[in-house]
Amino acid sequence: MKKILLILSLVLFNLNQAKTINDSLYIPDNLSEILFNECDACGCAAGNGSSGFESLLNPQFIGIKYFAQHYKAKENLFVKDLTQDQYFNTIQIWAKVPLTQKLSVYASLPFHFHEKKTLQADININGIGDFNLMGIYKLINSKDNAHELNGGVGVKVPLGKFDEKGVSGVNPSFQLGTGSWDYQAVLNYRFQKNKVAVLLNTDYTIKTENKKHYQFGNQWNYSATGFYQIFRDEKTIISGKAGLQGEVYDKNRQYNENLPKTAGSALYGKMGFEASFKKLSMGTELMLPTYTNLAAGDIEAKSRFSVFINFGI
């Protein structure tokens, strides 16, 4: 884990990043989507958290992303303090390919390696996660390119393993997948002028019952992110970003009965940067909670970190 983080960090901070320069902050007609981080909902693929269409770089790409989350959880019913550390890690391959001027297809395939440290022993799970497929359509694009509205619908294919025994713990989302076919809808608005851009995103995931008669709660995500061009020359452009991201989770259900302490919500502050060099684009983001109320307080969100590298196609 430490080696992976070190290698990615060295790549990000030592490469020169560049792209064709416009008179203002470079934002292509088609935004490069960063969709479905593959885990949230108290830390796993059961959540399908999304950071929305938040990249300003290559309009079509194939790339790789690393996403890490840290949570504190109550060890058991007889322990009042949050003593259990839970670490959720995902490496995903993703791609976005345009079909027409307004229509594009997004897909991602994650690999999860999660760990929770209990008083008895450390527990680890790893393997392939659920496959995401989504169609993105440009609904509105102003003549001056200052305003753009995109919408999308998609499906999550249950490739990740669902462990029925795992849902009995304090965090039922300690899974590789939901085991169910889930359906997603997303709406994104972008405003851009000179060196400043603002992206607003909201998405909703409807989760269905799996073969084990377990159903994770539906999830609503929303975010607002501001970008500012901090450096450019003839070949190089680097932008900083900061914003807020919120998540709301409905109660899980089993045999059509609501399960206690499975709903919740959280709000994160975030900051990071994005940059590009020719067809190479990259970025990183750190998220810290400003509010967390997960599983009736039995789980506390601590931090998230992500880094990606994309290649234009």
C-alpha cells in the first residue's frame, strides 16, 4: 500500500503537465467524467459514491485511479468508543468514449482491497468489484461555452462478491459488491468564465434486492466544486480545486424489513489539483469530513484520498 502511494505521488509531483492553451481556463466542450468512485456507504462498493463530472481535462480517455478511505467503527455492542479502524482501497480502470457529438459512454471496473483491524485479528478482503456502465448526454451547451448541462443514466453489474455473513457486522458495507443490479442517474452543470469554473453535480443510485434477499439503501450524492487556473505557459496548464461533497444513505433492507443503524449521511470538504501534458492528464484530491452521522454514530468517516492518471484516446 505505502509503495503504491509513494509511486503515484512521485509521478504526480515530478511530471510536467500541459495541454493546448486557450485565452481562459481550459475546459473542452465535453467534460471528462470522474464517475462512481466505486465505494462509499461507510466505505465500500455497496455505496457507489460519485464525485460527478469533475475533471476539466481530456474529453475522451482511458485511465487508472486509486481511491482510499478511512473510517472508525464501534468494535461491538459492549464497546462505547470507536476503536476499529477500517481501510477501503480501490484501484479502478475506467474509460469514456464519445459515440456522437452529444452522446458518450462511460465504463469502469474496480479492484478492491479492504482491511479492518479488530481486537481479535485483522480481516482482509480483496477482489474484483461491480462493473459500471453509463450513457452521458449533453443537454445544454451555450454558444459562448460558458454554460453546459449533462445528464446520464447507467447500470451497475454485480460482478463483485457479496458475503452474506459480512452484513451482520457493524458495517454491512464491508463487501466487494452489492450482489444486486443497481441503477444510476446523474445530472451535472458547469459554468466557466476566464480562469474560474464551477461544477455542480447530483446523482442518485437505486439499489435492488440481491439473491440473498439483502438490499442496500438507495444513495444520493451531491457536490459543488470550484476550479481556478493557477499556472500556464505555452504547453502547461495546472488548476487547483476546492469544494464540498455530501452523501445521504437510506436504510438497508433484508426480507423486505428495514434494518436499524444502516442509514446515514456525511458532508466532506475537499481540495486538490488537476493538470495535463499533451494526451496525459492527472490529478489528486483530499477529502476530510465536516459532518458525519453514519450508522447512528457507530461509524465515523475520517478521510479520503484519490489520485488518477488518464490517457486521451
